Amino acid sequence: MEYIDVQHLSFFYDDEPVLQDITFQVHEGEFVILTGENGAAKSTLLKSILGLLKPQEGFATISKVNARGEKLTIGYAPQQISSFNIGFPSKVLEFVESGRYQKGKWFKKLDDEDHTHVQKALESVGMWEMRNKKIGELSGGQKQRIALARIFATDPDLFVLDEPTTGMDKESRERFYQLLKHNSKVHNKAIIMVTHEHEDIKGYVDTHIQLVRKEDSPWRCFSMDLCKEPSKHQH
């Protein structure tokens, strides 16, 4: 089932084209990465998909329902997610637990499943040991990680992640990629992620979309090369 459908999308800043004729889909259970050189309008593409920006041509739609026929939920991590105002005086654990309340649990006690989910989310970003720290005591990179953990705690159907591994070391990135692959393959989540680290990540992803500049057009004008992982076709 398609969770994201992008058809012939073009986006202009003033009269300057930055995305041109982009078409692709992201399905349930699929882990897609989006790469391109600096200035390739990767964040612009994500924002167009989410409806935060309106393309001048074509369209991007997100399914209203998930594969089970329920309302589709989205976990969006913008660039520098840690700079969002998460400085309120709470502990790491409380902050990530608050992600579970989006599941219709306001004022209800969290159950064992909720607590397990929160612990796994914090462990996956290497922050379980820091769960009793106050958020104000954390570094920027640590805040980035707990913000991601909170998104995992909300258990969305679709992850839209804009360079989430910025500031993570290699070991943390590997653990993060493993978690994403697990979510896509075992829990049937759809993932689209902007990243620079496409060499590290190749073994985890299903589809690699690369935004490239067309040779006969201005340098800001990008189109898409869709690169399927070759391992899928090898017998």
C-alpha cells in the first residue's frame, strides 16, 4: 500500500526551479533514503510531501489511512529537531513518555506495553542510562536523540526524518539504522529519510532516491535518479 505518492512535483523559489518533475512512491514496510548534494532541496521535498510547502506543479499526497484501515499517523523529525523548545523542566523519561499520550491515553496511566516501548526507544538512541537527567543538562546531540526517541515512542505508521543522525557517532548511527530497518520489516512502517551517510546505510535500505542536477539547467535545478539496491536482483 502506498503511504506517500509524489507525481511530477516541481517547486520554485520565486521563479527559480529547485525541484523539477519528481515522481516516486513510498510503500508500507519500505525504508527509503533521500540523498543529494548541499542545496539539492531535500528538506523542501519533505516539506512538500507533508503539506508544509505547496509545489507549483504536480502533487504529493500522504495516505489518510494505514494498511489496517485506521487513521495514518506520522512521525516528523525536522532538521535540528533538538532546537525545538524541549527545554521545559522535565526529565528525559517524562519527555519521551509524553509521546505515548498521543495514542489517546491522556490522563490514563501508562501500562507495561507503554513503558516497554519507551525503554526500547531510549535504548535505541543510547539514552536509557540518561533517563533521569533533566533535559536542561543535556548537550545538543543528546537532545536530538531524545527527540527522536519520543517520535519512536509515538509509534507512527510513517517516519519522515530529515538528517536525524547529525551529531551521532558511527556506533549510534548503526543502532539507529537497525531500529529503522526493524520498524520497516517487522512492524511494516514506512520510512523516508534524508541523509548524507549513504555509504554506511546501504545494507539497511530498500530504495535510494538521489536528487541530481540536470546538466542543461541552472545549478539549483534538481531532478531525481531512483537507484534500487542491486542486491535485490542478484540470485
